[in-house]
Amino acid sequence: MCYVYILECNDKTLYTGWTTNLERRLKVHNEGKGAKYTRARLPVSILYYEEFEEKIEAMKREYAIKKLTREKKIKLINERKT
């Protein structure tokens, strides 16, 4: 299983990535060993994720989400909560 996720950083910015293990990836980010972007914005928390069977599907979805505006990402997150 692969996952696409959106993190909220300590400075309220959003970061999108993909992984095969959400718990491990969140831990790595919060240890300062994840993406360069998140290292200076700790701690981070997962606000949103989607599951995919194939890595390529997750990577395509990550790319699509990264192209969204902040407002559209927030809308996506809020739609999942309801």
C-alpha cells in the first residue's frame, strides 16, 4: 500500500509527499530527517492522506496535489473531515 499525505508544519504551511508507511514517515519528518522543507518547520502533523495500491498512482496524485493552491488543498482536507 502507498499513501499520499499532506502535513501541516509548525508555521502552518502545508507539505505534500508520498510513502509506503505513514507512521514511519511522520516519525522521520519529526526527527528532522525528512524533507529539507519540513526540517526547519517542526513539529509536523498529518492532516490528510489517501491510499493507493501502486506507487505510480501515489506519485501521480502527489504531483496533482502539489499543483493545487493552498486554498484548494485546505478544501480537499476539509472535505475529507466531513
